[in-house]
Amino acid sequence: MQRRTGSCTTILVGKDASIDGSTIIARNDDGHEALDPQRFVVVTPDKQPRNYQSVISKVKIDLPDNPLRYTSMPNAILTDGIWPAAGINSENVAMSATETITTNARILGIDPYVEGGIGEEDFVTLVLPYIYSAREGVERLGALLEEFGTYESNGIAFSDKKEVWWLETIGGHHWAAIRIPDDAYVVAPNRMNIDDYNFNSDDTLCSADLPDMIEEHQLNPDFNGFNLRHIFGSATIKDTVYNNPRAWYGQKYFTPDVEKDPMDQELPFICYANRKISVEDVKWVLSSHFENTVYDPYGNGTEDQKKLFRPIGINRNHNVHILELRNHVPDEVAGVHWLAYGANTFNAVVPFYANVNDTPASYRDADGTFDMTKMYWLSCTTALIGDSNYNMYADFRNSFELEVMSAFRGIQAKADFAAMNQENLQAYLEEVNEELAKVSLEKATKLLGNMVTFGSNHMKLRYNLND
């Protein structure tokens, strides 16, 4: 069975922890391969399947006949299925699926994976078009996991304008979810992340028999309380170099006064920042590679130090999405699907409005053919050249990101103000998205051109003799 394991990084932000009162769920959608073309589309009710079949597991599921419209980011090449990654539906509910997580033999011996179950390929399609709140998303996915089982371990984020929820699958049929406090944030790498858990709280949901299973099979290693990471997750050497450092670096950025070790197995799940968090902050962390530490692959540490930890921004980033649901604007423009493609070191997220029926062609129509008019391929090319001499090109990237984000923020501010006076709001927002995509493509092309022009004078294949 084809699976993507050991990839992605997730950030969750409660509404009181964000700079403008928005809820935010965000994730780097990574894979094992460096290139995997992505698309950005809108799935209207007429395009949503009623009889769904997974490509990987072959499971067949009949779906309700009243789906909502939703944004989606499917693979461009559908050999292994759709893999929608994330989206926002027409009721302003967002979902990101999934963050691959860890598990252990104790739980898999009791509740093994289900080879014919559901997985990352399927979750968004099966859940997002049918939910009217983040809590409903947890409940629907939980019911599907209990009925059909899963063949892998994953973490899934849900949000609406008020709440952010995080669900983690446990074994083949079990699951647990927790509501993120409004004033908190989370950085979740590829491990089981939920730690302290209260089964009697209104802010938790789980499989009905989960507490009994823990007691019956003596799964709890702790003397007091329930730490789900201890019970169902891992604490391996791989975690110390692959997972924990990413949580450490994100927490170091948002809460710099709390000193932690990058290999620490007990880094907290729920965290509190020393300031309010912006979309730009989230993007920076999801692009980061241990800057200003000896672990930076582009830095001044030893070769062993630079290769010790798996960075957050990596060549295997296929897209980064930041799903923002805003509380300071009308519902019709509240959902913003920020999006960028390729390795995050040389890209910028675009604030696409989610209340639309179509998306710009430069973000929608990529396929397996290299095409610089498609944002996916342009972003990958820029990242590749930037990687060849990061320190030489970093200032070009910094200037580009400031310039393009300023342009996006300006377009968004004008559109928010003008939107409610539009006779056909969705058509207007589609025009705004087209403008955003046009600016993005033009500015990214300019960045690439500047890098090529400047870099050509620094090629090793040159020779000077008064010519």
C-alpha cells in the first residue's frame, strides 16, 4: 500500500492568540519526493462524489447528497488518489489533513491498522463538505474511523471562526481530539503530539471505549493522569532528531523566554506565545531551517551539526497552506486560504478568498509537465536556484517577500472594504483572486530573473584575461 510517512509540520493558533482575532490552522504539506505537482481548486457540490472509492485502500463509501462547496489542493497526478490536503468550506469551516504521526507496538497489538481502511488520501473529501463546525468535523471523522478503520497514524486539524480542534488517530479504529485553548498555539511535527488529557472535559472528544482500553490493557506508563503521547506515541531516537527539534524551534520563536533542549522528548503540546501571532509569523516558522543556530543547513555549524536535525522548511515542501477564519470582517469574506507552492525558502503565501467557485489558472492547472507559467513550477525553480547559494540569494528573497506581501495586504484591505457593495460577491472575489495570482506570478518571475542575472556573474565556469 502506497503511503506518505514522516512528513509535514502543523501550526495551530487560537483566536485570542492571533494578532487580529482569527483562528489559524496551517501546515507544510510535505512528501518523500522533492517534486509532486499540486493544484488549488474549488469543489462545487455537483463535482463532489456520492459514491467514493479510495485508490489506495479500495474502500467504498456512500456519501450524503447535500455537500457544501469547499477549496481543495489535490495532487496534479492522481495515480495514488486525490490527496486534497486542506480547504475551507462554504460555512467557514477549515480542515487540514494530515500530519503523519508516530505510534507504538502496544496499541497496534491491540488495535492493528486496517489495510482496507481510510487514510490521508481520503479524509478531506469524506469530511469537509459535510460539517458546519470544527467540533462536527471531529465527530464525523471519528465516526468514520470507528466504522472503517485506518491504515496509518495521522493528526488532523479543524477550525471555525471560534474554535480550533486537533484530532489524532490511535491504532486502527481509535482516536482522541482536543480543543486548543483560545489563547494558545501548537507546533506539531511528525509524532503523536497530545500530552496531558482530561477525558471528562468539554474540550476533549475521543472513541467511547478509549479510557477502558487504556485500563484493561494496562497501557498507561505514568503513575498519575493521562499523557496520550506517553500512552500511544513514541519516544525514539528518531524523534530526537527528526521531530522534537521542529517543535523546539517553533516554540523558541513564539516563546523565546522558555529555554528548552531541541531533543527533549517532553516538549509541551499546548504553548503560549509572548506576543500575538500573525500569518507572517506562521509562514516564517513553516519556512524555517534553524536560522541563527549551528543546526542551520545554510549556516556556520560543522557539517555534522548542519545535518543533525530535519528542518521545517525543506526541499520536500509541496505546498504550505495557512487557513485563516477572520472574526473582524463579514462571514462572506472571512475565509482566507493562504497558499504557496514548493520549498518554502523562496516563496510567499497568497491570501486567496475561499468564497469563490473557481481559482486562478496559474495555481489551478499545474500538471507533470514543467511550465514556468504555473506557480508550482516557478516556485520550485526559484527554490532550486536559491539552494545553490542561499546566503548570496537570501536578500533577494527578503526584498521579494516584503514587496509581495505588502502588495497582497493592500489588495486584501481594499477588497474587504469593497466586497459588501458588490452585486455578485463571488464573481468579485474571483476577480480579486485573479489579481492576487497575477501579482504573485509577476513578482516571483521578477525574483527569479534577478537571481539569474546576479548569479550568472558568480558562476564557477568563467575565466578573466582582459576580456
